[in-house]
Amino acid sequence: MPEAFVAFLPVLGRLCLGGAFVFAGLRNLGNIPALSDALAQRGVPAAKLVLMAGIGLQCVAGALFAAGLLTAYAAAALVVFLVAATAIFHNFWDHRGMDRSARINGVVANIALAGSFLLAMAHS
């Protein structure tokens, strides 16, 4: 592989991973009522405040990671976010059938994302 391309891969990887969280956070801004209701139904105290903090974390940590700034800290923050979001929103143990399968897929995807961030932390 050309050396310039290989040197660009970490930048591209950070843009893809961090950018996905910025995108998701901005998308979540348009879904605040439904998401805060879901958090409240799952017993999260101060659901709207927790939601806004989560969206802020997604956007800020995602942008920092994508820009290559404070990369290890941004990655660690996103791992914490993934753990919390997985426990709250991907509760496959409470579901059956296709809904259960979809939630299991969400858990697996979040585990893979967390692994990517852990690798980035190790190499920063």
C-alpha cells in the first residue's frame, strides 16, 4: 500500500468513528421527547437532563475524537457512553422475537464500537 494512504488511515478512521457519534447526537436532538420518555420509563432519574448530557457527550467527544484532539479521553468518554446506552436502550432480555434480535444486534454493534475506541486509546 502507498505510504501516504497508510498514513491517512488513522485520520479516516477517526473521522468515521467520531463523525458517526456527532451525527447520532445531532439526530437525537430531533427526538428528545421520545428518548426522554424512554429513559423515564426505564427508571432513569432526571431523564431529560440525562438525555441532554448524553447528547452533549456524543457530540463533543465525537467531534474531539474525529479531530484527533484529546483522543484517548474522547474515546474513553464514548466507551462510557456506549456502556450506559447499551444497558438502557438495548435491553434484549426484556424482549422476544425480532425485537429481541434487533436489540442483540445493537449490543454486538456497541461492543464492536467500544473495542474500536479501546484500540484507539491504546494507540494514542
